[in-house]
Amino acid sequence: MNHNQRQMRHRAKILIPVVAIAAVVGLGVWALASRDGQDDSEAANPASAASDYEKALADAPPPLAALYEQGDAIIDGGLDGYEAQLTDLRGHPVVVNFWASWCGPCRFEFPFFQSLAAERGTEVAFVGVDSDDAPAAAETFLEDFPLPFPSFGDPDKQIFDELSLRGLPATAFYDSGGELAFLKQGPYESETDLAADIERYAQ
């Protein structure tokens, strides 16, 4: 065997493991990409989320079931409608989230309300208030973040001003007697923090 032949065999021994490693890495990247694409598709499917809400809230008592039949709706009613809704929910604690489609911190904390409404919605009423917002923008926002509960449209900030809010987001907690128990100004940093306040104030 001459010198050139020995060099070619040596290079072949090196090349084969390198090709094998590259193939394994390539398969791994493809698998991760496929999995990520599947997760994104599932996360972006509002119909799937709505189906989960229906199952999670199937045992809600009549006043809460009637509320959740309006899931994702933007209700026209202003301050009077909002107060009438709170009256209808007497006997149940109520959590009210104030949000707007243009509000970045609202978008950050919205998944916490989605999750906990499904988890606690048979005991606690959840309501939204879409404040200082355009109806079309709010509807588009809810396509990305579907809710099992309705939101009151508050374009002129009547409800916002009634509670003397300083900005968005904000969350109001009413006890089962309809009294305001706590007003959280600003966003929740985690689902755990929101869950703790629900446990503390929504009684």
C-alpha cells in the first residue's frame, strides 16, 4: 500500500464518524422543529381552548353558568351594566380583570386568568372589563387569548374611573356579598401571585 492509499484510508476513518454525528444532530433538530411547530399550532387554536373551558366549567352553578355562556363576548352596558352584573352574582365572589388590547402587561398576565378561570370558575365568578380600547382591536385580541367569561366594554373609562384606577392592567376582587375586598393596581408577575390573591380575597 503506497503513501497516498494510506492517507485516503485515514481520511475515510475520520469522515465516517463525522457524517454519522451530523446525521444524528440533523435528526434531532428536525424533531425539535416538528415538536415546536405542533405546540405552536395547538397553542394558537382558540377552538381547543374553548372546548377545555366548557369541560372545566361544566359543573358551574346556574348564575356562573349563565355568565360563562357569554365567554369571549364584549358586552355593551357601561357602568350600569357592570354594577347590575355584580348584583346578579351576589352569593359568589367575583374577580374582575381590567385590560386592553394595546396593553403589553395585560397580554403578559392574561394566560394566568385563562388558567385560573378554568381551575376556579365553578366557585368564583370571573369578569373582564375592556377599558379605553377599540372594539375591533379587542375582538382580535380575544382570538389570540380566548376567555370563558365576558368582558364589559368601557371605551369611555366610566368603570375605570369609578374604581379610581391608575392604569392597566388592574384586578378588582369582590366578596360574596358584593363588596370590594381588594384592588390590585398593576400586573401580576406570576400565576402563583394571582392564585394567592384569589384565595385571600375572593371569599
